[in-house]
Amino acid sequence: MSNKLLVIDDAMIIREMIKDTAMDHGWEIAGEATNGQEAVERFCELQPDACTLDMVMPEFDGLHALRGIMAENPQARVLVVSALDQSEILKAALGLGAADFIVKPFNKERLADALQKLCPSHATAN
């Protein structure tokens, strides 16, 4: 059984790269969101096993989305994928409950490793 991933980013090219990499490594794509408010709504609706989350998005940013996701499920597994290499924002995201972060541009191997760490049982799932 494959784990379900929600991909949250306002840039379609980044969503496609994340989805392609995740699917190549056995993930099922539960859905996508393009802004922070939609991210929270889709997370609540889809209840994915994990999600990737951009920090800079229109309407509501990634920290807003992360707060909403963690309020819905304090055990949520969230991988921050952001072009922001700002330690304060990344510290805030980790403090709110994000499991890990990678900085854009990323390579597929780094993304696959980070996804594997989110759901370690993923590789051994039957």
C-alpha cells in the first residue's frame, strides 16, 4: 500500500517535479494545493500521509498553512520545500512541527531521501 502525498506549492513546475519524483518512489499523489488556505482545506479533506509545503505562496503563506495543518493533525508529516534559505523562517516552520526542509532548487535524490524519512515504513510497506 502506497503512502499518499499532498503537494503544496504555487509554482506548477515545482509541483510537477515533486509529483514525478514521489511517484517514481512509490508514492500516490493525493492532491495538490496552490496557496496556504487551499493547503489547509485540502489537507483536512484528503488526510494524506504526508505533504510537501512551500513557504512563499499567495493569499496565505506556508507558516499559516503549517499552523492550520498541525491544528488539524498534530502528528502531520510535513516537508518544507522552499526557495527561502532564511534560517528564521525555517526555524519557525520546524518549531511549528515541520519534520524537515529542503531548499529549492533541489535534486531528486535529496527529495526522495526526505520523503523516505517522513514515512520510514514506506519502503517496507506491503
